[in-house]
Amino acid sequence: MIFKGKDKDDNTFRDKVLLENLYHSIPSAIAITTPSGVVTMINSEFTKLFGYTMEEASGRLLNELVVPDDYMEEATRIDLLSSENMNKVRQTIRKDNKGNRIYISLVARGIFINNELVANLAIYSDISAERKKQLLQEILFNISTAAIKQYDLKEIYPTIVSEINKIWDTNNFFIALYNKDEDKLSLPFFADEKDSFADIPTEKTITGYVIKQNKSVLLKENDLKILEEEGEIDLIGTPCKVWMGVPLRVEGSIIGVMCLQDYNDENKFLMDDVYVLDFIANQVALSIQRRMMLDNLIIARQKAEEAAQSKQLFMSTMSHEIRTPLNEVIGITNLLMQGQPREDQMDFIKTLKFSGNHLLTLVNDVLDYNKMESGKIVFEQTQFNLSDFLEEIMRSYSFRSKAKNLSFDLNKDQFLPVEVIGDPIRLNQILSNLLSNALKFTNQGGIHVVVRELSRNGNQAKVEFTVTDTGIGIPKEMHTAIFDGFTQASADTTRQYGGTGLGLAICKKLIELQGGTIFIESEPGKGSSFRFAITLGVSEKSSLGQKAEIPENFTGLEGKRILIAEDNKINFFVANKFLTGWGVKVTHAENGQLALEKVRSENFDLILMDLQMPVMDGIEASRIIRESNDPMIKSIPIVALTAAIMSENHDKIESLHINDYVLKPFKPHDLFERILKHVR
Ligand code: ADP
């Protein structure tokens, strides 16, 4: 009883009782002090919140009772303001009689009578619950953000610890990850003031108990003792007063446990804390799961990329390996054709040559496709005569269409530029692919080719090519897929027509790499039309005259001295046969080194130089020749023999000033023309 009155009819007495009741039933902690801060009165809520009875508190400085050391400065400031009668709510931290910190809201004000400060009033409300809720939101957000941002799972742990530290003291905190197969615990994060553990077997640990029970636990010292007596756990390390552990669950199974313990106060954690930790654990588990999924995806992607690379490497190596003997087969076939075979033999040789060439196209396709996939393709910019180029293509395909009884015609726009700059080999490759398909998939009617200029911009002409046939056509749903590598319009295409499904994929890539697009219009049973446009440079200069006129009977090389630098015996054999047939005096060198020796001791009118040779390759040998001090040696015409389309070695060859090149397996006509053009 703090207010005293004379009797119950006394109004003042009644007011005092009323006030006293109000004072004790208000759900806030109230303290009244003298102007200098000595406690004179507290209400029962104050006792509940801070743990002091009226007897314990009375006569002591309020700040000493409830203000933690690190908040003393702030508390003094509040006292000063309240003595000036400022009525303001503040959110801050105070401590109870055991030193536990409590989040409170505080109203502090001075009480004045006749302008004189007679007392201070402090009203506290416990806001720990709201603060916790707010903190929890913050913590969950920060943990999930860290999990998304961090590349390495390990790097999330420090964030988890510092976030949890906002609610509880994490001096004794760990995360254990559970390996179900080995029944072991690993401790990716472990902080403890007393103990330290590395990886441990799950059995008989308190963590193992959480996993076995599959539920969150709050165990006091006594509970732990009972569990030990029952044989559920073996207590290792320093005994603690309270142990709180919650499982980390991913898709229903436990991947680990998160745990907090305290060595001093068994009331440090309450059941409420377990719920909160559980909530955080859910978020942590989700984050770990997301991270693991991401890691797995990254690993899967790396594996896929490695597999694709090794596939590419395998295909390139195999194709290169196949190409060498194939060149030999085709070379020998060419030789046989030259040797006036009997008519029945000629048929066999032609078939042999056709199959050889077909196989070579396939191998080159695979190589080309791989090269394009890995982005290793360079386009040449050479001048060529577009009319001649088209005539040449038409000539070879009209022959083949006649054999199938198909019509074949070319419609050339009269405004087409004659001399153009571009990559004739690649353009030939695109058109040949489209024309071969048209021929392959058409059995009646014919093939129609249209070439026209779409636009001209200075010396750049956009030229459109259309190849139309009246063949079997392609269903609409396959119009996109046929441009993918190794895809054909129907499952039995290979059986019926052969092919690998690479041709159109290569065409598309070649066109796109030159800035164009390929379009298709096709209907089953009616035919197909493929259309694309590429930009070509327009040249004023004529390329005519650059080409050597080839005499009908291969004359003009008689008595010339030519060095063939070639390591492959059969390739040499074939080239030698042709050259000696044309009256050339041939010398052979098996590698670049030997070729250099020959060049220094004899005079040659031209060198046919294989680019890939052991000991010293043709590129290196050519470089040394071109750097020679002897003008006779320095200026020897060099024609490279190469199995690859030039773009592979394009840069090197440009800088070497090799005069020309012939692709292996060489066509006799082609070889003759190149030699005649450059020979001394
Ligand atoms: P390949 O001819 O080696 O099978 P392509 O990539 O050149 O490979 O063609 C892919 C598929 O597209 C062919 O297998 C065929 O089913 C279809 N196709 C291509 N051109 C034509 C055409 N002119 N007429 C009908 N079908 C075609």
C-alpha cells in the first residue's frame, strides 16, 4: 500500500486507491525515482520484467539496476531530456536482474510541481516479441540472399552465424551436416568456447539423437543425464546446461542439424526459441538445397561441355585419320582413269571414284561441322568471276540431272556483278549441298536455280540464290529441325537416300556466319525451295587472265624441274605419275628438312609442298625459303598441297607468300592448271 488515507469516505483516499490499482494493473513496468534517479516506487509489472522486488529496488539508482554498461551514456542523455519534460517513446535495450538483455520501449518524463522537478517517471514495455519477429524477417531475408549470392556453400555459414547472433549468443553454435550413407557427421561450421570436433560418427551423439527422433529438441542438463542413462546418448565433451537442436530438412529427409548450447544458464533457451530456430533452420535448409542444386547444375554443365569437347576432338581426329588413306584411294583412282582402262574396267573405276568422293564429302562435312561448332572458321576474301563460277556449278549438276532424267536450268539476273569478292569455296559448298539434296530427293520434274541481285550499296551487292525442286518435299513440322546437325526429315531417309543430316546444318551456319539467313518453302509431294542471300564485294578489275589457259592435251610443262615435298608415299606416287606423264622432271623430298637440302643443291622451277610433314612441316620450310639470302631460292614458286580448306592455315599461308594451293585429293586438271600458272 503506497497511498494512505484517513477513512473510506474521504475522496482523496478513494482517488489514491484508484490510482494504486491502476498503477499495479497497467501492463507496463513503472518506476518512480527522485530527481537524482534513486528508486522510490516500482509496480508489480516492473518486478515481473526486471526481476527486482520493491525491497530490492528501493533506495538504489534506477540506471544501475536496469541499464547495461554499454547503454549507460544513452540512459544519462534520456534522464536529462526527461527532466526537461520531453515526452518521447524510445526503443532501446535494458537488462534484468540476471543481466539478460531485454528489448523495451521507454517513456521517461519529469514530474513538476510549481515548476520544480519533484520526481522522474519511467514506463517500460517489453517489445522483445515484436523485435524478434522483425529480426526474424531480417534474418531470413539475409540468409536466403547470401545463399543465392555465394558461389561456395561454405561461404554461407558465416552469414548464418552472424544473423543468428542477432537473437542468441552464438559462442556455442554449430551446424552439422549428415552423411546418411556413412552415418557420419561433418561440421562445416563449429564454434564452441570449450570443445572442438572434426568429423564424427553420428551414433550416440546428441545430434544423432535429433536425427533419429526427427524432431527439434530442447534438453536441459537433467534431460541429457536421463538420455545418457537410457543409453540413447554418450555425453562427450564438456557437459552443458541447456542444448537446443533442430533438424535441417530437405525434401523430407534430414541433411543436418543446427544447434545452440549454453554452459551456464539452463533457462537460456525456452521452447519459443526452439520454434524460432526451427523457422530459421527451414530457411537455411532451403538455401543449402538451392545452392546444392545450383552446384549440381554447374557440375552437370561442365561435364556436358567436356563431353561435347571430347566428342568434337574425337570426330576431328577420326576424320583427319580417315582423310589421309581416302586421299590415296582417290589419287590412285584418278591414275587408273588416266591409264586407258578397258571400258568394263572404266565403269568400276568410276564407281570407285564416286564412292571415294562421296566418303570424302562426308568426312569433310564432319570436320567442317566441328570447326563451325567450335567457332574456328575464317572466310576468304578472294576475287572470282561469278558467271564462270555459276557456269561451272551448272555444268557438273546438269550432267548428273540428265542421268536422272530431270530438267535443270539456271536463271541469272542480267544485272548480276561479274567480278565479285568473297569466298568461292564456301559458296560452292552451300550451293552444292542444296543442289545435291535437290537431285537426291527429286525423281521427276526438275531443278530450277535463280540468282539475282537484291540490292547494291557502293561496292557491296546483296545476291540471292534460290534452289527449287519438284521432289518429295518436307513436312512443315520438320522445316526447322532439318537445319539441326544430324537431323533428317524422316526416320527412313538414311536408308532410302543416304546422308548424315549435316549438309543443311553446315549450309545454315555458313550462311549465317556471312550475315545471311536461309529460308525454306516446301510441301510434301510438291517440292522444296531453299533461298538465301549473301553480300559479295563488287570488283571493277577483271579476274580473267589470272587463270591459266589449259591446253587440251596437258602440254607446256615438259622439261620443268619440280620438287615434290610429301611424306606420304602414295600421295607422292600419284603426283609423280601425273607429273612425269606431263614431261616434268620430278625430285622427291620426304620432309621439309630434306626439301631445304635439295633446294640448296639443285635448281627447281617450282615446289609442290605438303603442309603437314614430320621433322619439319611445309609451313616452316616455306618460311625458311622465303627468308633465304639467295634470290634464286627465295623466289622459287611454291604451290601448297593441303587436305584442309585454306581457312585453317589461312593466316600463316598469307604471311608466307605461298603462291597457290591445291586441295588433296587433287584433280589432275586442277594440279596442272596451278603448276602451269606459277612455274618459272
Ligand atoms: P542429308 O541430306 O545428309 O540427310 P541435310 O542436312 O542436307 O542432310 O538434309 C537434312 C534432311 O532434310 C534430309 O535428310 C531430308 O530429309 C531433308 N531435305 C533436305 N533437302 C531436301 C529436298 N530438297 N527435298 C526434300 N527433303 C530435303
